Amino acid sequence: MSFRAVAIILGLLAAVPAFAPTGAADVYPQATEWSPTGTNVSLEAPILITWSDQMNAQSVEAAFGASVENQTWNATAFQWVHAVVPPWTATAAPRSPLPASANVTVVVLPTARDARGYPLTQDGNEAGGEPTDRLAWTFRTEAGTPPR
């Protein structure tokens, strides 16, 4: 192969971006917003997460959990809708009302992946899939009884 041909090939290879993440913050997906938060949340309020990228729905649901004291729910306790166009949201509506006057903790483990297969990052260190990358928050439900 001539020197000129090698130079052309090397030039082309240098212009091709690497597929593997380089550690840039915009490579790994993260949750940018989540709700509900605060107190006096409706017993039937959906859980909504907005993502920075399109997520793999199955991995999000597998990584999801909600709990109140010693009671835990996985994804099957919720009706899911995952956006297929931006903004990239995942909505989980409870199939039955949440307990009244309860602190509900929601967790999405770092095993959740985007549509490209990259793991969730939430700790800001520009690497994904570490234990510190889990998304977790708590809200308090209202004291009332669920509507019939």
C-alpha cells in the first residue's frame, strides 16, 4: 500500500468518532426531572421521569421500585407509558391508590439503560452504571381517602 493511501485511510479513521463513551456528560443518560415531589400528593398521582435521552423501556421498568416502610412495589404495580419522541418521559400510573399519609420512596437503579445501551448516571461524575448513579426521591401522599 502506498504512503498516500495509508495517509488517506488514517485521515478517514481520525474523522470517525469512537462508539464507546469517552466520559462526556452528554453520552450517558440521566433523569433531568422527576415528580411528584413534596407533600399532599394525590393517592393516584402518576410518577413521571423525564430523561436526557430515549430510554430502553424494559430496563427502566426492571430497575424501578417504590416503597412505603415495609411495603414495596415493582413496575407491575404501575401502568407504564414511555415516550417515543422527545421529551423522553416515562410515566408510571399506580394500578391501585397509594397509601394515605405515607412517605413514598421511588428508586430507579443504575441498571436502567438508554436505547443505545448506555447505563444511567445521576452522580455527575461522567461515568454510568455505578451504585451512586441510582435515582431516588421521596414524596408524601395526602391524608384523604381515594375516590371511588
